[in-house]
Amino acid sequence: MSEFKKEDYYVDIVNKSEIREWILKKHYAHRMPSTMFSYGLFDKDKTLQGVCILGMPPCHFNYGAGIFDDYKVDTYELTRLVINDNMPRNSLSFFVSKVLNIYLPSPSCIVSFADPNNNHHGYIYQATNWLYTGVSQKGGKDKQWIFNEREYHAKTITVEWMKKTFPKYDDSKNMTANWIANGGEIEENPLCKFRYLYFIGNKKQKKEMRNHLTLPILSYPKGENKRYDASYTPDIQERLF
């Protein structure tokens, strides 16, 4: 593996057409999440080497609800993070640090979940100094609701939403049955996910967020990580502009 040199890489905003194949083919979840911000890691030849996506958090975390007391701040979820296999050591931490410290709105709170159901413990978050605040609650993230290659948070799904979205809705069936009848999928996550937070802002803003935090700050979880196969090569990797 070659030595990492930060001058050989840069981070830039990317659009969905550039990263869709990355998310659907390279990331282990194989589906598009909600997307508000998307960034690419490029090498000096303008070849895309990594993708990071942030979107709306679960509705119970909107504007920091459930994270802070009466303090409100823009809150986003880091939903996808993937780089090419055999990248130099420290490539991923460089990528994440650039996204967090240069490209995102300030002040804001970023939440992300590491999935032990896929043998992840969040070591990239630990390496980039996120706060570990325990495991997610059952009821939302213990299931993945998937429709048209996109995943939805369970707490955002209502009967009214399903009636507007699906071509048919049978009132004699429950929401789960209707979801499946309309071509949706549901994946069980038996283990709760590890929840990490990162505060973006100046010293005063970060201190304020920390003072209003209601979640506990705990020692980082440890365990054996399992790398998933990210060797798939998308058709489009080189930026032409």
C-alpha cells in the first residue's frame, strides 16, 4: 500500500449522477439514502476515490431534538461513506476531516451510526474525534425499510404517507403488510447501532452544544471490524471538468 500524501488528494462537491453507482454497487447497503450534501474524494488525476453523503436525520433528531435539551441547531446524518479498496492509510480520515471541517454548515450537529449487524464499530469516527453516545433506540433503526432502492427511517413512515406514495393501500392490512405488498422490503437489525456525534462550529458554539447535550458521552466501543468488499469499479470515475 502506497504512502498517503495529502497534496495528492482533494475533496469536492459531487452530484447524484456521479455517485449513484458508487452507492448502489460499492457500499454494502446497496441503496440510496436521503441526500442533502454529497462529497467526493479525488486524486490529483481527478479520479473519484471515495464518496460521503449526509442527509436528514431520523425525525426524532430534527434540529437536535433528543440530543440536546431546549437547544436547537441544524442536525444532519452522515449516511454513507465509502472509498476504493487499497487506498493509502489515512485516506479515509483525511476525507472525513475535510468534509466536517471545511464543507458543512456551521454551527451544526452531525449524527452517524455504526452498524454492528455488519461488523462495524465506528473506528473512523473514533479516529476523527467524534463523541460516542451509546446505542440507538429500538423502534426506528432496528429495521431498515426499503422501497425503490432507497431506505426510509421507520419513524418517518405513516399511513398517510404510504397512501400517497403507494399505488394501492389496503386498510384491512397493517403498515408492514402494505409495505411488502407494494414491493417494499424490510430488513431486521437485531443489534442496536452505535451512535456518534460531531459538533461543527467555533469554540463557543461547540461548548454550547456540549453544555446542552442530554446524551451520555461514553468510552468508544471496541471489537473486530469486518471489511466489506468495495472492489466494484463504477463506469464513471474520472471527472472530465
